[in-house]
Amino acid sequence: MQKRFLLLSLFLSLGIGLATAQRPSFTIARLKYGGGGDWYANKTSLPNLINFCNRELKANIAPQEETVEPGSPEIMDYPFVHMTGHGNVLFTEGEAQNLRKYLIGGGFLHIDDNYGLEKFARREMKKVFPELEFVEIPFNHPVYHQKFDFPRGLPKIHEHDNKPPQGFGLIYQGRLVCFFSYESDLGNGWEDQSVHNDPIEKHMAALRMGANLISYALTNF
């Protein structure tokens, strides 16, 4: 898995236009977790983010995301996995171990709190990395300074509890393996503008931050 991720990062770092390839170079995935939460939320979010990355990063991502379960061996095929929802999350012991193997091996997980996910995501990720705690990612971290610059960290897309947006992470042996966007609602911002009637400025800010996440995932492992 790491060799393939290294090849993808090499293409990006050299500025080679992967969009000229005959078929997609890689696919990103949405995490289908147990527990009853709406893992399937924000139907248009990932296709819109993929389209933006293909255009702005000159990437060649498959236009539609795949769905993968945390315990599936196929998770190793995806350099970037997105998790969202509003409700409960539950990982079995086997799923937690498989997800740990994926993240240690070079994979990247983005958890986007779609309002109400936080306490469940934190609890279940503790099964994956019992030795780690989520830490707030400082504004000078490279994840905020890929192609697009976010000197104040995460953009605020939707208001819920009058709290500032925060980016938390799990750092394993010096590498950010999981990024948790809280009180930002990036996924809603990626959706078609007609879904939430977001102003174009917020829609674009969400897409740019999402592109930074994908760029970071492909070049830091």
C-alpha cells in the first residue's frame, strides 16, 4: 500500500497532470460504519470534492467514491477515506484492528462531524488507537497550507452551537493519520449549493480545505 501511495505523491509533487491518464489513478472511499448513524449523509459532497480536486490539483481521481466498511481488506485500496454522519458509530474489535492497520500502513481518515457525531467518533477511535488522544492541530500545520492557505485553520461553514471550528488529529509516530473536523461542517459545504443555499464563498472555502486534506493524505505518510 505504501508504495502505491508514494507513486501518487510523486505525481503530485512533480506537478504531472494525472488527468491526462486514460483511467482514474485512484479512488477515495466513504466509510460505512455500524451503530445506526447516517454514514451515507451528504450525497453530493464527495463527487463535488473529487471534481474540484481533479480540476484544481490536476489529480485523476475516479469521479464517484466507493463505499468501504472498516473491517474490509479492500480499505487498503483507498489512500483517503471519509467518514461523516450525525449519530451513533460502532466498530467491532476486528474492524478497529483493521482500521488501525490501514492507518499505520499509510492510509488517511477524515472524520467530518455533521453535528452529533463527535462523542461517538471519539469513543470508537479510542478502540483503534487506545494509546492516542485527539489533539488540536495548530494553524501552522501543513494540512492547512497545501495548495490553499488557511492561516486561521478550518473555515466555518455552518453554525450549530456558536462554537469556533476546530481541527483535531490523531498523530501516530509523528504522522497525522486521522483528521477530525469539528464545528465546521465541511461535507455540507461540499454539497451542491442548492442543498443548503450556502454562499459561493463558503462553498469554495469548504472545497479548498477538502482539497488540502486529500493533498496532504497523498504526500504525507
